Amino acid sequence: MDFDFFERTTTEWIAPAIFFGAVVVELFFLLFFFLRLLFLKKSSESDTSEPISICLSVRNEEDRIESILKNLLALDYPRYEVVVVDNFSEDHTLLKVAQLARNNSNLKYTSISQETNFSEKIAINLALKAASYDQIVFLSPNSQSVDRSFLKKLNTQADQSNLLMGYVNYAPEKGWRNKLCRLERLAAFVHSATYSLAGLPVFYEDRNVLFHKAIYFDQSGFRRKMNDHFANLELIFNDRFRKKIRVSIDPETFVREEARLHGGDFSELLKKKVRLAQQLAIVKRLIYSLGDWSKYLVLASLAWMLITEPNHWPFVVAPALLVVMMQFFILKSVVAHLKENKIFLSSFVYVYLRPALHLVQAVKNYIHDKKNKWN
């Protein structure tokens, strides 16, 4: 083993400088950004109960709308309402909602009477206009296992914040498609929560987010964003103004969605993430990209050092191992908080695959946009 590692010319320092620089950058992101998630605390009981409106858009949910609404109407919270927008259902969904509303004063509903190109955004706008309360949380019809303390815990965690981010993911099921989609949504939440807590907010989900509806109306809603079909309220949350954001790690605020996934669902998640990232301010994009790609720079420069200077392996393996162990420890703690232990190892591997997957998707998006530019 050769220990003359520091005896080298200026030119010979280039490769080690790149390697150690990448290690420092990666450690900075892990310690300054991601470590914040480990210091989040679970909430205690709150003395006040701010009224909350739960909003959801439904379409052709005749078979399960009754169970969905009965679950939401049985929550343990003193003042709340459920606002349902029927998105031009072709079955008896609207009729069943109307029947339930007769016996539930805190159930309100409205509907879209025709097919439109922007029905999801129109449904959101209708729900927000119909909502009686200032505090809003949107859920999906797939959210069929909401805890009875869901609103109580959200209210406690809010603490005068503009936005409260809650965890939402698909319920575990057999099959690789379910696992891939869960890995992407888990990684997206960790990414969103990490940077949002550090003052660089980014949202890849608009469900299970408690917010003041003034955030929507102060920006004139979806004005100039109607054609951005890849996302909805995320476009509002990510707009260029500073917000006070909190993240909930109370298990009672977690939402599991029971959905039948199809072949293109994973690609749609990747596509959505890439499109949303392209909408962000350039400074944010640069910071997020540096955080994603610094780990690749560490691995690439490590490989180069081991190939060109095998005698100096202790000097390069030790800091690289420190980075990997730190990543492992932080992710394991976060996954444990989110009750996702069964996909911990695959989520650790996915952290290193995710930037490459997003790059491939970005190239696909670019080619698609070029082909359809004049269509």
C-alpha cells in the first residue's frame, strides 16, 4: 500500500479534487437538507380546531362512492365538511351523492354537466368556490383508508403554516408495477419535504396537502395554467413566492390509495415530475439537479480513482463509504417514520437510479414535444 497520496503535481490533483469536491457537495445536501427530516416531531393535541373542507373530484364511482363518503363523514373532528364535485359521471354517482347529502349536513356537492378538456382543473375550481371553510385538503376517491384522527392531526400540525404536506402513496399490493409506483411517490415525497423544509418548496403531489384557499384565489386560480395538463394544484403550490411549509410525520395523516395500476402509470409519474421541475425557477432547478447528480459524480470519480490509483484506495473508499452510510442511515430513518420498511432496500437502490430515469424521461418529453409542436 502506497501512502504518498499527497505527493503529486498540480495536474495530478485534478481527479482527487473532483472526487473530494463531489463528496463534500453530497455530504452538504445530506446534512443540510435531508437530515432535517429526522428532526421532525409528532404532534401533540391542539387547543383549537380550525374548520376544514375536504374536497374531492369523482367520476363514475357508483360502486364505491357510498363507502368512500361514509368513511370521510365519520372522522373525529368537530367542524368540517366534505365537498364533492362530480366530474360528468356517466353512471349513478351523482345520484348516490345526492341521497347521502340529504342525511348529512356537512356533505356538499356540485357537478360538471359536460365533458371538457380541463375537467380536473374545473372541478378543483368548483370545489374551492363551494367550500365554506378557509382550510382545504384535497383527497382522491382512491383514499379509502383515512384514519378517524386524520383532520385532528392535520389541524395540530398546521401551526399557522401556509401549507402542510402529508404523505400519500399507493397501498401495498403484489406486482412490480405497484412497487415501482410506490418507490417513485416515496422518493418524490422525501425530495419535496426535504427541500420545502429548507425554504425551497417543491410539490409533486396536490393531494393530502392542507392549505389556505386564498393561495389559489390570490393567484387567479389556474389562469395561464389551464393547458398544463400534467399537474393541477402543484402548479399553484410551486409558484414563485415564499411560503411557510410544514411536513407531517404523524401516521394518522398518512393516506393510502387503493388503485388498479396500469402499464403507463409509472411513466406518468416520471413525466409529471420532469414537467413540474421544468416549471420551477432556474435557481431551484440548479440546486435540485446538483443534489441529484452529485451522487453520480461521487461514484464516477471514485471508480476513476480506483482504476488509476489503486494503491491509494483507503483515501478514496473511506469518504465514499461515509457518504453511502449517511444516505443509508437517513433514508432508513425516514422510511421507518413513513411506515414503508418493506421497500427500504429497493428505495435505497432507487435513490441512485432515479436521476437517470428522469433524464431518460426528459429526453422522451423533448422528442414528443418536438414531434407534436405543429400539431
